[in-house]
Amino acid sequence: MPTTPTSRHGDTAQPRDPGQTHNAALLPDAEPAALPYRIVWNDAVDLRQLTLSIALCVAVGLPAFLVSRAVLSRVLAQPALAGGYALLIGLVGCVLGAAVCARLCPPKRALTEDAEIDRAAALAELERLGGTAAEFAALPRDTRDELRALGLAPAPEARS
Amino acid sequence: MIVNGLVWAVGMGLLGAVVFAAIGLVSGTDETATLAPITLLVVLLGTPPAGVLTFFIAGAVSKHMTHAIPTTLLGIPGDTTAVPLLDDATALRRLGAPHIALRKALAGGLLAALIAVPISVGIAALLAPLAGPLKLAAPFVFLVAAVFVGYFSPGRWASVLAIAPFALLVAALNALAGAALGKPLSISFFLGIAIGPLVVDLLLATSRSGRDTLPRSGPRTVWLAPDVGVGGRWFPNPLTILSRRQAVTTAVVAGVTSTTFMLSPVAATVLAGEIVGARIRHPYRRLSTLMAVKNGTTESTYLAETLIPLVAFGLPLSPVAAGPAAALFNAPPVYTVNAPGGGVHNLHSLLQTWQFLVYGLLGVLIAGLVAYPFAMRYARAASAWASRTISHEALIGAFAALIAVVSWYEGGLLGLTISVTIGAVGGLANRVLGMTSGVQFMAYYVAVLSVPLLPAS
């Protein structure tokens, strides 16, 4: 991972504000190096990279819109349409900016692939939830077929 | 004329389906914050009404399909409307059947969407005679609707009480914009409300004392479900993916929920899930049925909330209509609910009832032909690619820039400042008081339609 756990925020050494201790999501400040990111808008971001990313996207998108509007309103036969086209060009600018940012700031996610499904564990989980052999027998045939295809039929059933 | 409309509808429907199928893959993309501004853009660019409607319907249905992918395969809600499905999806995954969760959800969604369009257009046709008196009473109707939506938001009475200050703030800023620019603003308010939660998070991140309210995190571990194979058919028939009982239950629930338009999709989904889930004993059968029924309910409520107010009244009288679908009702200077001489000028007045039915179904079919087979076949590869490639920083950057461009388009620097102001206040009200964006959208209409009557009464 090219992410840098060295990026620190100036607040890490500060004593905690007692007014914020009610926040259950706030983790102890003892291990900030292991937790370099913050949750913004439901996902983890590096705050510096976020600042860079917003600045870059706005710096590409907004001038793209403003310049193309100024140019188009002089060039087009129907200047009324200039705003609309400029909007589209501005949108393209936003997307291009984001594409560059996606390269500069890699996702702060660690993708782990689950191993092969453990049939025994899945069967045990099904039993725990109440999917007993008796319940299985009471199911309509199409649902039993689905379970057989998944290897989730109770043991004697699976052999047949 | 009709051929022209059809060409636009097919073209824009395809565009909406592709764009929103892609956006749906990125987990955490809020529906209001994505559908609303992009639909607005399509309206402002001068797309004919048929194209606008098909774009929105195809986009919404596609997004609901692809956002089921992170929900079922990554265990992350693809959207706020996917949150009610998460527990059942996780349980099915523990049974080693994440692909079943996805397939049932997709099949249920497509089935429900096909049922919801004709039923909600039919209900709208029945309600249409009420439109005349309702339009005359619009300022009061919106006040009542705002109170109703506020009461059913997490904030309850706080949300209801906060309608007054919020509406006054909007009215005051709008008067300021009117004085400075010679025209009132609407898009800037609307975008501000849509991105409120993001604005608040960004403000907190810049605050030395507020930063610690944002939870710390390490790299987020995302578990990708193993590949169990989804089958080879290009277009897996939803009626063979669902058992007969599941198809019937999904269809009935979709039919019933298509007649309502004031409940939020999330509330309707939770309610439908409780009612259906309590009647099924076997866990696998219950979970797989719930995936179909819940995703179907989200779809049917969403479409009904958009189409019923649009076809019957032309006024955005539901949380979805006032939020994600708002550009279909109000997108000055193209569409307005406040036309000179009273009345509305938007899709309601520009399309006939039969056109809503045809283009609505067309939108669902296009989403069914684009997003449905894509999600069935490439779900695993696509979600792995999206979570490896698209960083959250880039996503936030793109939306911040999009808001800046669109609000500047409407009102220059003042428009942008108003967006940020409303975003900050609205986002705080959302987080602290539980005043959701749906209440705030309603409060905006109270400000525009009801507040001007204050001195007179």
C-alpha cells in the first residue's frame, strides 16, 4: 500500500476535550499512527489528500466552465446556449480532475478476498438460524432444489 | 414529434442507465447527492421532456441494481436506500450464498419496477381531479407536507420546529439573491441541501476542535465474497431466479407500495420486510425472499413517489419528488412550480399521462437491458475494480467541483456561497437534530410558496 502512515495531524498530541468523550466512535488517541485516516462522508480519507483532491477538481472544473462560457458566448450563433454547453464542459473537467485524483490518492481500503466457502460452517450457521432438517422437509420443492444446489441440504438429503 | 421523443427517450435512457450503473458500483454514493445534480444538468442542457423522464427512471433503476453489488458482495451499503438490505445480505453471505442474495435482489427489483410504473401512473390518473384545488392550495399543502415529513424523520418534533427557521433562512437568502442578481435562485439551495452532510464533514475536518468528532480509521478492510459463479445466461429471467412464491409476494408487495407516495422508501422497505419476514420460518427461504421483497419495495416506492406527484399534480409532494427527482419539477429557468400567472410548467404539463406510462416503462426496460445483465454477470469483477481504483478522496473532489460549477452557473459566486451556507446549516440540522434532507427540501418549498403569504395573512 502506498499510503503513508506518517501523515500526522496537529491535533494528535492534544489532550482530549471532555466534551467529546461521549462520542463512541472516537477511538483513543493512544494509537493515532495506526489510524491515520478520518471518516468523511461515510468512508476513510487522508485529510491532506482530500484537500488536494478538492482543490484540484475545483481548479480544473470551475475554470473549464468559466472559460468555455466566456468563449462560447462570443463564438456561438445562439449565445443563450453557451451556458448549457459550458456546463457540460465543466462537468467533463470535474470528471477528469477526479480521474487524476484517483491516481494521486489511492483508495484507503484493503481488499481481502474471502477464501473458498466452508460448507460445514455454512451448514452449521443455517442450523443455528433455525434451518433444521425438519424445516427443510417442509419447504416447497423449488426452494429445496436451490438449497441442494448450494450444498446446504441436510446431510442425509445431500447423499441422495 | 412522437418519433423524435422516442429517439430522445431511448438515447437518454441508455445514457442514464450506463452513468448510474457505474455510479451505483461506488459504495457510499448518496442517491440524492448524485441523481439530483446530474438530472438537473440534463434538464438545464435542454433535453426534451421525454428524454429527461427516461433518463431519470433508467438512472434510478440502474443505480438501485448496481448498488446491490457492494451491499451483497462487499457488505457495505451501496446507498442509504440499501441499508435495510444489509443484514439479510450479510446473513446470506455467511450461508455461503452472496450470489443468491444479489440475484434475488436484482430479480425482485426488476419485477417490482415493471409493476410499479403502470400502477403508480394509474393511481396518479385517479388522483388527477384533485390537482386543480390542490394547486390553488399549494402553499398550505406544502406546509402540511413539510410537517408530515418532518414528524416521520428521525428528528420528530425538532424537525417540525426547525422548518420555520430553515424556511426563513432560505427566504432571506433568496431575497438577497433577488436583490443582487435580479432573479431568485433555486438550484443553489437545492444542491446545498443535497450535499449538506458532506459540507458539515468538510467543515469539521478543517476545525481544530471539531476534527475529533470525525472518527479515526485505518485502511478499511473490505471483504470480497468468493466467486461462486453466477451462471451463463445473458439475460437471466427474473421469474426463474425467484421461486413462484417469491415472485408472487414481491409482485403483491410492489403493487401495494406503488400506491403510496408519502412514506420514505427506506421506511416502506423496513415495514414490508417486517411483514413478509415474520411469516417465513426457514432461514434461507426467509432471507432470500427478503432480498427480493425489500429491494423490490425500495424500487416500487421510489418510482411511485416520483411518478404519482409528477403525473397527478406537478408539485413535488413526496420526499423523493422533492429530493432526488426535484429537477423533474423545478429547474429554473427550464421548469418551474411557480410560473407567472400561477401553476406549474414542468414534465407534468409537458407530457401526457400515456407518455409517462410509455417513457417510464421504457426507462425500466432500458435499465433492465443494461444494468441488470451487467450486474448479474460482472458483479464481482466490477466491485473489486471500483473499490481498488476509485478513492473516496477523488469522489468527494468530483462532487465538490460539480456543486461549485452548477451553483456558479446559476448564481455566480453568490450562488456558490448560498450552496455552502445552506449545506452547512442543513447538514448540521441533519446531524444534530435529525432533520433529514427530505424535510429540508419541503422547507425550501415552504419558503418559496408559503412564506410570501406571511405579511398578507
